[in-house]
Amino acid sequence: TFVVGENCIKCKHTDCVEVCPVDCFYEGPNFLVIHPDECIDCALCEPECPVDAIFSEDELPSDQEAFLELNAELAEVWPNITEKKEAPADAEEWDGVEGKLQYLER
Ligand code: SF4
Ligand code: F3S
């Protein structure tokens, strides 16, 4: 599966959802997740993210391992998203900021 990692939090550009052939992105208040049982590993979304927040499970940085479980958990409760929407106004300021997990809204 592919996994949405920490840098999506508060950036949430949503370019990723437009290319997913199986529509397996789910949307929370300031973060998106991929449903691991629905993702077909096509890799199309990975280069679409302007802040490089998407990883294949095999390439997920070791300090982001919690995001594997987090994607699986939140994909079960958040609504599906298939159309791009405007990113938060301050998205660019949050690109690359460390320790964003504490800001994750559910
Ligand atoms: Fe969708 Fe393909 Fe990305 Fe999986 S790898 S989330 S199927 S675009
Ligand atoms: Fe997040 Fe990147 Fe998609 S910021 S919403 S994973 S395009």
C-alpha cells in the first residue's frame, strides 16, 4: 500500500485524490489518508503531492512508521474524497515543519 505521511498535515493540497484510479483517499480536517485495503499500488499519487508526503509502504521513513496504522485507522472513519479542493491558506508555511503529528485533527 501507499501511505500518507506527516508532511500532509496542515498542507493538504489534495492533488493526490485526482489521480487515484480506485478513489481510496479519505479526508480529515487537516490531513488525508489512504485506505490500505483499497490501494492497488499504482504509484500515481506519489509524484502528484507538492510536498512529497506520500510514500510506498516499503519506503516510509522509519520515524513515520506510526502513519501506516494511522492511515488504516482513519480511512475507516473519515469520508471519501475524490475531487481536489483548495489547500489551507497557510499550507506553504507548514511544508517541512517537523513534529506536525501533534497538530493532527480527527
Ligand atoms: Fe490510489 Fe494508486 Fe496512490 Fe494507491 S498508489 S492511493 S491506488 S493513486
Ligand atoms: Fe496531502 Fe499531498 Fe495529498 S499534501 S492531500 S498527500 S497532495
